[in-house]
Amino acid sequence: MVLMMNIEELTSIKTGSNDASEVSEKFYEELYSKADILYFVLDESFKIVTGNIVTEEILGYERSKIAGKNFPDLVIEGQRDSIKKDLKICAERGYLKDREYKLQGINNNKIAVLINGLTVKDKNGTTRIRLFIKDITLQYKLKKQRDLVLFTSSTSNYLDSKEFNKEIINRLQKSLICSGVQFFSRKSDDSYVIIERWDPSLSLSIATDTFRKVGTEEIERFIQEFQTSIVCERTKYGSVWIENIDDFIEENGQDLDQRIQNFIRNFKSVSITPVLVKGIEKGYILAYNTIEEAFDEDEIVFIESISSGLVKESGGAEVSYSENKFNNSDLLSVFHVPYIGICMLEDGKIIKANKWMCSFLNANEGSLEGRNLIEFIDNEFHSAIKQISASANTGEFVSVDDLIVITDNGDQKKVKVTATQLSANGTVKELWYFVSREERERIQRTLLQARKMESLGMLAGGIIHDFNNQLACILGFSSMLSEEISPDNPYYDDIRQITVTAEKATELTSRLMAHTQGTSYIVDDLDVNQLVKEVAGILSRTLEKSISIRAQMSPELDKIKGDASKIQQAILQVALNARDAMTDGGKIIFKTRNLFLGQDNPWLKYGGKPGKYIQIEITDTGRGMSKDIKEKLLKSPSSDPSKESDKGMGISIVKEILEEHGGFLSIFSQQQKGTVVKIHLPVKKSEKTNNPAFDGGEELILGKETVLLVDGEKVFRETARKMLTRYGYKVISAESKAEALAIYKKYINRIDLIIMDMFMPGMEIEKIINVIKKMNRKVKIITTSETAKETLDNSRIKEFISGYVQKPFQVRPLLTEVRSVLNA
């Protein structure tokens, strides 16, 4: 991350002169543009003299038109008096440091910023104020969202339900920095109570009246149309959102009440999140913004995470809460949040503390109750503790970084501390939160490593993709040659060998691509022996020479249907755990065999079902593990953070993969003697027949129809075009979805079939298919991708697609699918 310069650094910039004012404004503009910092120069009356390119990118104003504007007018209305005072202070004192404000863009979008300022004189002696402004919108949102979660978890049972819901909606609107939020709470008569919060700068008093006047039926219709619209994005929990409301109105306007249409046209982005209680919809949260693409999936998931707290019981009525407030399960669940020390105080004394708090203070669980919190705080920070407590009393969340606590054994630790107050019936209690600096730094290191691995994965994915393109050319043309020469041709076996080798290479790259993209690579007749051999080969080349690798494969091992990439990942993960258990060297032995489990087989207790399985056994001669640790790995592998169960996360991944395949895991281990991990995968009857790519089957049928071929990669377009034209089809090619739309609109009556890549950049495939379907409801579309067909089966466009072909193209599978779809 590029950080803003300190004031001291700014004043020390020189260019061959002792006068910083001689540095050209162009230099500053370019310098801060590279750092993504908004840079303004103001005159003595706070009017803008100039601004850098970042001001145009973030605020939307053209640089030529922003000159002459009053800078305070760019700040949101409620903060303009404050910014004027700060600018006066900057002019008098010479600098301004770390002031938080919100700027308003040309489209009424709000940007949270951190402002630093410096007063200088230019070469003419004129006073100028330079403002260095960092966009902190993301950090601001995350802070507000954190505060909202803390507020929800700590006060949901201590406020009147209407007041609580109102406060949640107010805070949610602020945390999203959006135009407005509405909460529709369903009452027992199925009508709605509406709670809302709008940005004060918007004149949208018609909002509530609009939805009250149209009635429940029209509201339900609007929500239903929104939830089912193909132009909307959606999460797996039922939330939907749209980046441009005009697309939704164009598709569904004829079915909506005109008053609702007029209202939602005030915005560009809209989201709807169902409020669920035990799986039943009890209301909806609607969020609006006047700019396009205002919401992302992370924000929608955040709305989902707090939505269930809004409705405690059906009917939208007020809820009466138990007087036994501090035994409520919702509050107790807060104490199980990992990595955060939490304690409850009454009159300064600890009455409850979670295990992480005890861990911070090196105390036994239960030993903190009754002790004063202040005795664990370094004397220097006693006043800070009082300040936090006083702030909590007003409902604010004030935090202190690097506060020093003294543990029971005398150690000093740095923590971040905040608190909130809970009160009812004259009883006041405080909930305190402690986050260890060491833990935060560890998490930051972990995130940094994850980002590095993500970058490496992206680079590897790009290389694999390019390599796959080269294989596409080899495989495509060799498959065409194999169709056009007879088996008795002297070159037939050579061409077939090229095709078979290219197929194997393509399988490897497809598996790697599926792994880097997090998608599936399902194989109908998967040879698990081959996967084990590959893992054994990798380990033998990369592990220390003190560890020997052996593999004993069953030659009669059944083939299975499964995701080759994930199954190999599971095998490798177990092997890496085995390596970690052998610090002084040893053996890793792989074995495979067929297995049948009857109704009474004791292994069924591990999660299996009666039937045929293949078993992959991985044995190591390492330190082994205790019975307790083994049970924890099998029952709840990621719950124990102790060092003794470091391999738990790896086993968790393995279990997840096996559950996806209907398999199960068993572990046998003895301390100091080693561990045996057995992976069991069910044998399912293959749905695959002969390989259609090279089966010497029926002669391919010639065609005469016109095909629109849409693919962003030239090698795939050219390969498919030659395959199709060689067998009589007329082909029109397009390298982008926008070009494809223009071509289809022009030649709609001539094009019989569209072949389209699912993952081309540009417009999302759901949107383009929606547009094409509007032009021609009977259009036939074949999609293609480099991943398995399951990618299509799990997508929302499945019902609109006529066929599927996996890339790289081979002539027989491609032409067979084309003919099948055209004849349907």
C-alpha cells in the first residue's frame, strides 16, 4: 500500500533550492496521482486553484471545471462549518493533520477521506493551502460495520424492539455510505411496518408514502420480480442486487406499479435482502444508492449477517425480553468469538470472561471473576481505561491501540481495547473487548501470505491458460487429421499418438486451471492410481532425502467419478501432514485397493454407506498423535487452535473434499509409532461411453446451417471455424460479446445456432443471453468453457442453454453436439 507522506516529509522536499515553494505544482500533482491521493491547491478564501487527476477519477468533476469552486462545498452539508474552521486553523498554524471528513462526488456519491494540509507561499509570495486527501471509504465502512456488529450483539436484548430496529437501520445506512435503507417488517396480517433511514442530503420524503400507498400486493410483486430477475446478482442465501436499475426496469417495467417505478428511478443501485427467522421470511432490507455498481457481494453478505437480528418473533410486534438478560444465549454466543478477549464488568469488577481473555492474561478459566480489571492495566493507561468507560456510557465506541496489560505472571502485552455499556432496570454492566497486538500481527502476516499466494495463483493461472491455448491448436488439428485419414494409412498411428498425448496434457492443464480458479474438473472414469503416482512423484522430488516414498498400487483398482484436482489435493494434504510429523526423517507409504462395506461393517461409523469403495491408505512413521487429538480431528478438526493439532486445518480440507464426493476418512495412530490415514471414495457406475473424441464411430454428418461463433481467443475461434466449415457449416466469428450482439441483431434471420464461451470478459453471460432471448425466444445456444460441464449445471443460465462443449475443441465432440442441438 502506498501511504500518504508525513507533514515533516512534505516540508523537506527540495529541488536544488532551500525553498519548498519552488517545487512545481505539476510535480506535486504527478507525485500524489501515483499514490492515489487527491491533491488540491486552495487560495486564501478556500477556493480551488487546481486539483490532480485523482480528484477527477474519484469525485467525477472535470479538472478544468473544478477550479474556482469553494472547497467546503465538496464536503457533505453537515460538515461544512467544521471544514471551514479546520482550513482557517491550517492557514494560521501552517498545517492540518489527519482530519476525517466525507466528500460528495458529482453523482452525490459519498467518499470518506482523511485530510492533511500544508500552508505555503508560492514564488510570487501568495499564500496557498495544499490539501493531501486519502480515500479511506473502505476502512470507514469496515469500522462502521464492526461497530454495528458489536452494537447488535451487545444491545439486542436491552432495547425496545422498535428503537433497536431503528438504530440498526440508521447505523446500516451510515456503514454502507448509501442513499438510504428501508426495513420492511411483516406483521401478522401480512402488511408491512416500514423503518427507514435516508441520506440527509436527499429529498426523498416520498419514500415511505410511496410504499404505503401502493399496498402490500404491489410491494410483494416488486420484490418477487426483483428476486427472480435474470439481470440481478444474487447470493446463495437469497439476497439480490443490481448495478443499474435501468436494466431491471427495462426487463420488468410492464409488471410494476408506476409509482414504484418512479420512485426507484431516483437510484442506480438497489439491493434486497430477505430477513429470515428459522428459514421463514419475516421481512426485507432494501438498500439504495444513486451511483452505479455501488454494492459488492461483501456488503450484501454483511447485510445478511445482521438481518436476522431485526426480527425476534413473527408479526412485526414489539418483543418483550427476558429479565434474565445476561444469561441470554445470543449474548453468551458473543463470548465464543475466537481470538478476541471479552469480559463483562459490573462496578469495575469482572463478572464473566471468555477463554481468550484468560489466555491473554495467562489466567486459568474462571479465575478472573471478582477481580478488578484495572489491576491488569499498566499504570500509564489507567486514565485511558476511564475514558473508554465514560465513552461507553454515552453509547460511543472509543478504542485505544497498544494499551499495555500486565498478565498474572508479570508479562506485559500490547492490546487494542474498546467497550460498550449494557443497562436495564438500574443495573449497569460493561462489555469489554481486547485484541492482542501479536495476534493481529499474526493475522496480518497470514493475510499477506495469502495475498502472495493469490498473486502466484493468478500468475500460474495465466501461464496455464496460455499453454492450454497452444495445446488447443495441436489437439484440434490432430483430431481433424485423424477423422480424414483411414486406419491403414502409415501415419494414422502417429497422428493418433499426437492426439492422445495432447489429450493427456490438456487434462493436466484443465486440472491445474480448475484448482487455480476454484472450479471443478469432474472425470467420469477417474484413475486414482494415476493421481497417487503423481503425488508420490512430486514428493520424491521435493521432500528431504531423509524421507523415503513408496507406492503399492492395486492393478485392478476400480475407476470412479470425481473431481480429479480436489481428490489429488486431499491425497497431497494428508502426505504433507505426514511429512510434518517426521522431523527426523522416515517413510511415507501409499497403498490403494478395492473395498466393499456391508451393512454391519464397523467403518460405517465414520460416515460411509454400504457399497463399493476404493481405499487410499497413507502411512507414515512419524510421531503419531494421542487418542484425544485424533478424535478432535475427526469430529471438529478446525476447532482446536493448540499447536498439538496444527494438522487439523489440513484434515478439515480433506474431510470437506471427501464429503463432496460421498466418501469418508478414518485415522489410526499411536504416539511415537506413526499414523495411518485411509481415504475412502465410493465407486459409482460411470455414465461415460466410448471416447467420442476418437472412437472411430459413425461418419460425421455434413451441415449447411449458419453458426455464430463467439470466443475471445483467436486460437479457439480459428480451430472451431475450420472444423465447422470443413463439414459444410457457414461460420460468422465474433471476438467479443458486444460484437456478437451487433452481428446477431443484424443477421437474426440467418443465424441458426450460437456457440459462445461462458467466461469471456465484458458483459456477463446471463445478461447477454437475456438480451438475445428477448430478440428470439427460440434461439439455440451452445456454451463452451475450459472447465467441466458441472460449471454449467451449477449456473443460473442452465435452463436457457441447448448444449455444452468443453475446450480445447476436438472435431467429433464439437460436431456431434452441434448436430444434436440443431436437430432437436
